[in-house]
Amino acid sequence: MATFLDKLKKRLQTWHEERADRMQNKRQARLDAEAREAVQVMEFNGELYVSVHGIPLFGQSDLSDDLTEAVASGRKAYKDWKEEKLWERTTGTTHGFIPC
């Protein structure tokens, strides 16, 4: 009787561990897909940028700078993009935005 319960316990533990692994793998696959969709490369005003959700953040030249300079450049690119989006809403025309 004790060996039957031990075998059952071992099987349940194995099943539980495998289930946890499957859940973790699915979660990682979803996160990878979301990251691939959210973080991309796009062209903005004739330059390539790393973008997040279609918002340009870091240009190629920014990535060779110091981290604080890269963040400042990313913020400037974001402000430029935001200004352009506001201009597009106001005038109804697009300018300088080409997703890759």
C-alpha cells in the first residue's frame, strides 16, 4: 500500500513539474512574441531607429554614445516623433514616418 501511494505521489510530482515547465515555456514564447512585435527597427526622417510600439527611441549613432547621452537622444527622438504626430493630426498629412 505504501509503495502504491509513493508511486502515485511520484507520478503526481512529475506531472506537476512538467506542467510548470510547459506553462513557463508558453509564457516565455508569449513574451518573446510580444517583444518582437513591440521593439522593432524603423526609419524616421531618413535614419534608422530602434522603436518601441512604433515610437522611435534610439538611432544608430546613439547606440555608440554613453548611456546617458543615448537616453537623451532617445528622449529627443521621442519628442520629435510626438511633435510630428501632433502636426499630422492638425494638418491631416504624414511626414517622415516609414516603418521597416
